[in-house]
Amino acid sequence: MALGVTDLKKGAVFSFEGTPYRVVEYSQKVVGRGGSIVNVTIKSLLDGKQLQKTFKGNEQLDSVDLTYSNVQFLYSDNSGFHFMDNENYEQIDLSEEVLGDQAGYLKEGDVVKAMKLDGNTVSVELPKNVYLKVTYAENVVKGDTTSNVLKDAKVETGITVKVPAFIKVGDEISVDTETGAYRERKKD
């Protein structure tokens, strides 16, 4: 099945020059007489490399037939990230290059969707938001009571998130896995 370039929204998967890619960033520019140009940042599902591509409005691309299964994140080490398929208990290993920024949102025991191409796991799909525990938060300057003050907070997976001033160590916060933005503090 062919895809038009306007189908290349963020997260879309397609084949380009025989390699499966996922769209990381997307922008469309309409030019005269109804034509359009689509600029995308795409990431290879095979090796994690990113490319900048520009497509014209009438180009067609091949869709990719992916299957999905639930996998549990077990642990990471020097050789990569290790998952277990929840249906057949097979162990799946993915490199840090393939996971990229997604690695910062994975906690041991999390269940995510494995993306499979021709029976081989090529990547994982995270939920839109994840809850992570704050392990370090900067102190706020006394007297700075403006409500939109943001500070750095480190979470249990090692990434740093900009959070409101009232967040403290031990809080669980919801983080958007696409943008890395703070969403809310978990209510008890």
C-alpha cells in the first residue's frame, strides 16, 4: 500500500529506499497552486540513524507491515536493553542506538509494545505518558513565588525534566514520552 507524503505525521512508519523508518518530526509547507513540501526527520528502525528528508506533495512511499506484541522491560547493561515477550517468553535485545531517547523512559518491569518487522523486533512503542519518581530536585529561591518557575529534576531513569517549583524528591511525576515535558504530579 502506498502512502502520500501528507500521511507522514509524527510516529508514522514507512519504507524508503528499502529501509523502514519512523517519522520523528514533521512539518508541511504549502506552496503555490496547491502543491506542498513535507520536511521530516526520520529514524531508521534498523540502526537508529536519523535523516532529514524533504518530499514533494505528489511523491508516494511504501507502507510497512508491522505487527505488535506486549513485551516487558527486564534490564539494561553494556550490551543493550533486554525485554521479554509476554506471550512466548522469548528474550529480545535492542541496542541503545535503536531506542535512542526512549531509553530514558523505561523502568524495570514496564510493559511496552514491541514493533516487529518480518518477525524481528525493530523497536518499541512507549505509552504517551509515564510516571517516574523524582530522585533529585533543585531547591527554589525563597521569595520566588511566581507560578511558572521551572527547575531541573532528575528522575529514577537518569533523565532530567523541567518541573514546577513545588515538585520535590520522592514525588512521582507524569512525563510526556514524545516531548519529555512534565505533565502532572501523581495524586496519592
